[in-house]
Amino acid sequence: METRKAKASFRILRCLRSCRLDMNTIRSARTAKAGSHLGRNCSSRRSRTCYTLAAARPAAPATRSGAPRAASRQTPSLGSLGKVLLQRGGFRTRPAQRSPRLTTSTGSSEPVLEADDEEEIAQPTFKLPGALTILFLLIVVVAASTYVIPAGSFTREMSAALGTTVPVPGSYHSVPSTPQGIVAVLIAPVLGFAASLDTCFFCLMIGGFLNVVNATGAVDAGIQRALAALKGREDLMIPILMTTFALLGAGMGFQEETIPFYSILIPVMVKAGYDAVTGIGTILLGAGIGLIGALSNPFATVIAADAAGISFLQGSDVRIAILVASWALTVLHVTRYAKKIKEDPSQSVVFETRRADLAHFVKEDVEASWREGGAKKPIKLTLQQKAILILFGSTFAIMIWGVSMGGWGMNDMSALFIGSSILVGLVARQEEEKFTTSFVAGAQDLLGVALVIGLARGIVQVMSDGMITDTILNAMAMQLDGLPNVIFINVMYWLQVALSFLVPSSSGLAVLTMPIVSPLADFSAVPRHLLVTAFQAANGLVNILTPTSGVVMGALSIGRVPFTKWLKFCLPLMAQIAAVTMVILSLALLL
């Protein structure tokens, strides 16, 4: 009997220690029933802590007179032991609306005390690396591969239609190996940053502009007014915004241009009771499905069609089918997730950082926001705030017009944000010191995003300098030769997926691959417009989740979302979209 009690006591101590209770709590629990099990799930489930307390009491020991001592005075009751656990640190309860509760575990009559906050669980000691570390490690891996993969190159000729050189089919030949060593690895970020300097500077100007606007308080006031108007209908924001970004992506290839919207929408979503992943998904997935089923994307559809020697309007019916199917799947995925986490925030993939996200994005009393969901009485907008919001919205409207109609590039958009920042400062009557301080602080906030974009470009730089890009392309093209048409188009789709991880630039990959694979498609009786469709669908899919994309890693950096959490959220959806795309491509050949 004593041995059994000792073993039970050891189990109790082990479970309580694993849940980070102090020694006083452990001593208080030693009088629990021998053989009872505390912490049934504390080591197996990190999303929920469950303490199962003994409902029965042990036999009472005899007193000096020989009479058994009252059992109720020997063992703490369930309620008292639960209070000890709560008071001593066993639980940190969520204020007001979600306090720990007593329930009954499935298949048992034992009462269970539950606590739902991720913060209550001991966090794992291992932490995944951040975006910059992941990208630098990829540079190292690619550099190491230049010692293994033979160097090679295609002969290139000038294309009058594209205004650049394109590879000549069948001209692949070996060249002297140029392995990339430690020096090349260290120089790659510098060269990548230089090659993407206009995009990086664009990010810094966006950060400065947004912080100048935020310093006026106009955006916060506007968000509160918008949430008050949408109260009870916040979920309508998601399909409306996703449809808007999908149309921009499908028509104009919006991708880098979405970067300024993350800093605007993520706080709105967090304040509405969702999370940062919902905000990122609304923009990145919305624009991404537009790229997957693009109709006139000048950076993918048009360039790929020109490189394949066809009109970009050919195959529009197939692309529309892919676009509609992808849109339906994506909107359903994001709205379901948003509804789920609004009803139960513990279901969020970034639940462990919920309080920190509230503090960072909402900029208000975190405890009040935690209890009340960030709700406040909407404040009345002043005339000055209305003018700033009009100027704020007009800036983005002008940017969209400039990109779609005026042929603007990154430099033009950067100039727009500089000019708009000055106008906002004048309307808000900000002092010169406050204006410059706010602008610099905002640019500093997005400096990490700019570095991410530069590092991502550095990966491509190492591949190019190591002369292995054409070798990989030639090896993949050889696998396609002579395949039946249905197999050819699906294999081609997945080869483009693989290549898109290495070359995330849609225009760069189009120029690189289309001249090589187009003649192969002719031999397999595959129309070239399906080749273009497979290319853009694959490239658009990968540019939603690849760590080599500066837009993806930049968006995650703004939202403070780890890359692995983003994969957990979007990979099931990407698998569904890939399956639907393959079905549509196959049917287009068979029907």
C-alpha cells in the first residue's frame, strides 16, 4: 500500500512540475487520493491544459482513540484543491469571458478543470528561425549545390517582341564550373539588395508614409468608425476585399503593390476579433488567386504568351475557370477560419502571440481589448481627420491608376508616397521635427521587409553566378520529351512549381522556360496556350508560400507571423487549388 502511494505521489509531483507549479502547490497536492492522476493531458496536448482531480477520497487513518478520522478533514475537496492550483500559478485565467471551467471528461465522471490560453502552457525551448535566417540558409544551400550540379548554359538570342534575350531550344552546353564559396555567400545579399533596390526603397517610403498618417490618429479613428458600421457583419470584409485583390491580380499582376495594404488591414482584422493571419490571407491569397487565373497579367500571362509565340487572349476560358474555382475555394477557406477563431480565439494558428499582437497592432489598453475584443464607442471624425483620410485613400487610388494606366514602376510609386507624406504633414500641421521623426520611424519599421526582399533576390543571384539555372531547366525539359498530352501538361505544371521556388520572378521564369518547353509541347499535341496557363497557375501558387518571395516573407514580417504558421494555414488550401487546376487542365485537353 505504501509503495503504491509513493508511486502515485511521484506521478503527481512529475505532472505538477511539468506544468511549472511551485513547491508550495506541489506540497498542497500531496494529500490528493493515491492513484489519482493530475495533468492527464499536460504532456500530450499543448493547446489545452487539463487537470483531472480525484473525486473519491482515500480511507481515513485512525485517530489515537482508534476511531477513524473524518474523511472530509483529511483530503482537500475538489473545489479547494482547484483554488490552490489557481492561486499558486497552476492556471492563468482569461479575464471575464473565458475563465477556466469545470466540466466532465469524455467517458468519465471525473470533473475536469480546463484552461484554454496558450500562455498557460510551458513553451517549447526550440524556436524556429526567422525570415532572414531562413533566407540566408537557403543562400548557403544553393551555394553548396553549385559544387554538385554541373554548370551549363543555353545560347541566347534577342527577342524583338520581348525586348530581351531568350534561350534557344536545343542549344544547351556545358561550361566551366563556377562554384560559389563563402565570399559569394556573403556578397549575395549585397548584390540581391542592389538588384532590388527600387522595391526595397519603395517599402521604406511606404513605412514612412503610413507612420506619418498614423501619427495624426486619423486611421485609428477611421477604423473604429468602420468597425462600428460593420458591427455584426465584419465577415463581409473578407470576401469583398479578396475579390478586389483577385481582380487586381488577374488584370494587372498586383503583387509587390499589395505591400502597403498589410500595415492597414492587419490592425483592422485584429481589432475586429480575427488575427494577423486573416489579414495576410485576405490580401496575399486574394491577389495570389488572381495571379493563378490571371487574364491579362503583364508580368506573367502577356510575357509568357509572347515568349511562346501566341496571343495572351488565347486560352482565356480555361483561365477564367481556374480563377473562379480558386476564388471559391480560397474565400471559403479564409471565411471559415475567420469565423472559427472569432468564436474561439484558441483555434488561431498564432494564438500564443495574441496578446502581443493586440499590443502591437491595436495600440491600446491590452487588458481592456482582451476582455472586450477591442470594442470602443466610435469617435466622431474631425474635419482635419476626414481630409487626411481622403488624402490617404486618394494616394492608393492614384497608385492603382498609375500602375494600370500610366505604366508606373517602383520609383514612381515611391515618389508618390513621399509627396503624399508631405501633404499629410501639412494638413495635420505637424512640426518639422515630429514629421521627420515619424517618417524615419516608419521607414525603420519596414527595414526588415526591405532586407528580406534583398536576401530573397540574393538566392537567385547565387544560382545565376553558379551557372546551374540552365542545367536544372534542361534536365526538367528532358523529362517532358515524348510524354502523352494529359501527362505532359500535368508534369509540366509540377515542373513549373519546382522552378518557381528557384526563380520566383514570374517574368524572369517566363522568359527562361517558355522558349524551351514550347517546342516540346508541340510534339506532345499540347496547345501552347495551355502551356502558358500551366505556367502562370504554378507560378502564382508558389508565390503564395515560397520563402524565396520577398512579398511573402515581407508580408509575414509585417504581420509578425512565423513562416511555419503560414504554411500550416495555407498548405491545405494550396493542395486543393493544385488538384482543381490539374483537373481543369486535363479536361481542357480531353474535351
